[in-house]
Amino acid sequence: MPSERKPMRYAHPEGYTGVCFDETGRYIVTSGSDGDVRIWESLDDDDPKSINVGDKVYSLALRNGLLVTSVSNNIVQVNTFPEGSPDGILTRFTAEANHVVFNDNATSIAAGSSDFMVKIIDIKDNSQQKTIRGHEGPILSVAFDPKDVFLATSSCDGSVCIWKIADQTLVSSWSLLTKCNEVNRAPSMCRLEWQPKTGKFLAVPVEKVVKLYDRNSWENVGDLSDNSITLPLNVVSWSPCGDYVAAGSIDGFMAVWHVQTKKCIERMRHEKTHRICAMAWHPTKGHIAYTDSEGNLGMFERILADVGGKGLPSQSTTNTLDDLFDEEPGDLTKEDSYLSQPSPITHPIADDDDDDDN
């Protein structure tokens, strides 16, 4: 059955609009410039529950019944979910926190601020905080390695950095982005993300491609691209199974790649070419929820079938991801950039789960 784009609907006023699913996939959760978090039972929900958490929400994260938001008075706070009861302040910055994320086991939060600082906060004891200093511009995004060894950050200073969480030391960095002084002047938010479960690859949206970096060598081992992408990508999101990457651009173009083959399996265009702010995969159904800079919420359904299951759809291949990225960029055939539909997988995708990060 082909994928289907559902009509978008108003969720929040104009401005940055976040989106995520809860772990079960029952709820779609959005946040916006009106300071509200809204809980939708579906895209057709005409009466979503609203929780006011501040004057403006810059970012949200949701895990284990805890809703974490960064709001306009420079704080990162917790509310219970789905009740919405206030549950305390995790930390404060001297400027707005632009991005917050949970680690894989939901014991810590990372937050990056316009005051150039990144903090890692223990959820149960917020007196246990680690501070990362080193960026020379506002923080655009943060991402926990699933193995809890590294934290990735992107910044208005033009750099993407890898930090060792244990001692907050810089492990690697790349100068990839256009430099700017303020987040709202950045061409892209560069919302980077690690491959789920293994953390084998870090996906980074850079200009019109998604760059993949290997956690062992920190080398750029491949790029995901498509001729239809004409303006910078703003955000990336891995499928829960770790086999696919979705990305959205500043002019509303969205694409999904099968990472092992580097083939673009789906292309989607926003109804009005607005900037894509956030994208989130449903935990099991192969849908993608997305939001735009005008405060609208949309959904692409049936991009994949059963992304959380064992029998995942994929291109039939015997290559592993490591085999794939031994290729030179020039080895890709011309047809790799054309639209192709996934077929049932005949061999399991093999990742190196035993990487030594010590």
C-alpha cells in the first residue's frame, strides 16, 4: 500500500513547533510559541488536551511519563505525562535552551543553550549536573549516543562536536555549518541524531545532504542525498529500527533513505513549502509526524510497514552497513538517486554491536 500524506492542521501559532510520539504511539505531542503542549490522540483529534508550561516552548522531550520542556524564562522543567502536573525545574541557563533530549534509558537530559553551554542533568537528582564548555556560539542541537558514552552537539559557531560524557572532553569536531551569531539567523537548526540501539552512525544534516559519521573512526563514511533537495536540510530522524533516515528541509521538502543502500525510497513535499521544524517516527507503524514553522502538524502514513517489528521492510541485500561504507562515493550507480520502494528483507541487517568505546 503506498504512503499517504494527511492534510495538515493548525496546532500552534507561527514559530518553532516541536513534535514527538509517546513510547506506545498512542499520543502525538506538540509544543509551540504559545507556551502550550498539546496531546493529540490522532491527527483527527478536534479537542487535544492542552498544558500551558510557559510563555514559549523552545523544545520538548518525552519519556517514561516525564515531559521535559525548555521555556522562555531560560529554564528546563518537568511535567508529568499525560496529566501535565508540574514536577520541578531541572536547570537554568542565562539564555534560552534551544534543544533538550533524553538519553536512551531516560535517566538523564541534555540541554543546549544560547549562552554557548551544554548541560547534562540527572533526572532523579538535578544536583548531579555536568557542564560542557567549548562552543563559541549558541547551541543548535544535542544528541545522546545510545550507549551513553558520547554526546554530539551542533552550534552557531559552525562546528559539530563529539564530547565524552564521563569527563566532558572533546573527542572530535568538524567545521560543517555556516557561522552566525543567533539561532534565528542560522540557515539550519542542524538537528543531528545517532542511529538507534547501536549508535554506530551519527547522522548530521549539512547543506543539502545527510552526512554519516562512524563512531569508531569519526570519519564521514557516506552521504545521503537526492537531486530533489535544493535548500538546506533542517532536521534528521532515524526510524526506530535504525535502517532508515528521514530528513526535512527549510523549504518543506522531506525524504526518506534506506541507509544500507543509500537509496531515497520516499520523497514528500510540504503543502505550502514551509520550513520543517521537527520530525518523529511512530514507534511501530512506519508513520512520520512533522511540524512546520507556521505551527502546523502533519502526518505521512505507511512510509514503512511495521518499523518496530522483526520482519522489517528493506532492500534485499547481503551487505552489512560496514560493507556499504567501504565503497567510494563514485561507486554509486545513477539509479541509486531514483525513487524505489522497499521490499521484504531476506537477510538481517548486521551492525557491529560490539564496538569498543573505551
